[in-house]
Amino acid sequence: MGSIEVIALPGIPEVRPGDDLAGLLTEASDPRDGDILVVTQRIVSKAEGRLVDLAEITPSAFAQGFAQRWDKDPRMVELVLRESRRIVRMDRGIIIAETHHGLVCANAGIDASNVVGESMVCLLPVDPDASAGALRRGIRERTGADVAVVITDTFGRPWRAGQTNVAIGVAGMEPLRDYVGTRDTQGRELRVTLIAVADEIASAAELVMGKVENVPAAIVRGYAYAPADGRAAELVREPDKDLFR
């Protein structure tokens, strides 16, 4: 595999609740069999109506206390708490939470960027893997192309500065490539190598989508992924194997 293409899909209009997202993506692209369609979580959540007006949120006393101490919006703090299964760390005005999906990220994935409305914020999809599956079926119905789909979000990383795109929803491909049992160039057997290819695809696509360019989707072409009924949930480390839990 000598090269792959990462193709931005500009021209997608502002997505609103109830929009036919598969139709909008089809109009903006020319998908081929074997392509990987990479889509930001933001437009998926918008189409699914996962928007909340902070004006409708009444913060608890706990949320008010934390917000006052760190100069935060108490309504946002309250919403983060509601969208969290577990608070991993809550300090210095930062909330690292485990979402109901099992994802560990800042603010339970809630964000106001690229959302129309002064007090509107966007939540993660209820089931990102199901959302990816629906988009995959929608693309196939409209074009006949058999593509994989990766839904992305931007996460920070322990021990590393900066954020990177990761896969939170996957359909049509194995999200991990397992090298355990194979041998390296020196003949040594690999024992633990498990590559998160869906995350790598998400990060590669972000290079052409950006955060302020209004390009919420891209196609990765030429990567020989393993077709499968994969899910991004497979990328979440099991609690009994998490040394930092």
C-alpha cells in the first residue's frame, strides 16, 4: 500500500434537525466501493436533533458552586454532569467525564463550536455506531457504493499536548488491526500490537476538514481496510484492562 487519498467534501450546507444527512453527503461526494466516508460528530448530532438550549437548563447547587469557583457557565456544568456516567477528574475548571457511551473526554463531548444560536450547545449522538450504520445504508441506497463510515470527534490526550480526531462511530470496517501472532522484519513474534486504524483514519481526515473551514466530511480512498460489522465501541478499553481507572 503505497499511498492513500484524503479528499475534503466542501459545500455541505448548515445541517438542521431532521435533515437527510445521507442525502446531503451524497450530493457533496462521488463515493466509490471501498471508500471510507469520514463525518464529524457535529453534523450527525445536528441532523439527529441533539441540540440543547442552555436557557432551558436549571443548574444544581453543586454545578453552581463549581462554576462560580472557576468562572464557568453553571448551566454547561450541569449539562455535562447529566451527560456523564462517571466523572474522571474535575479540577481547575476542567471536567473529564466518562460518557454514557463509555468515552472519556472533556465536558462529556458537549460543545458550542459551530452551533447556530448564542446559548445552543451540541451533545454527542445517542448511539454513534448506529448513526454510522444508518449513514452507510443511506449512501448505498442512493449511490450503490459500498463504503465504510467513520464518525469523528476531537479529544485531548493524556501526556500529550493538543487535540486529535478520534473515531466515536464506525460502520463497515474493523476499527482495529490486530498484529498479535505475526512476525516483524527480524522474525520476532508480535505479542501486543493492536493498531487503532479507525482513529488514524479520523485524524488523517481532520487534516483536510479542519475546525473553522466549514468542511465537515471527507473521503479516505485507497486504504485497504478489513470489511466487517465493526463498531467504535471496540476502541474503548475494557475497565479490567485500564490501569488508570
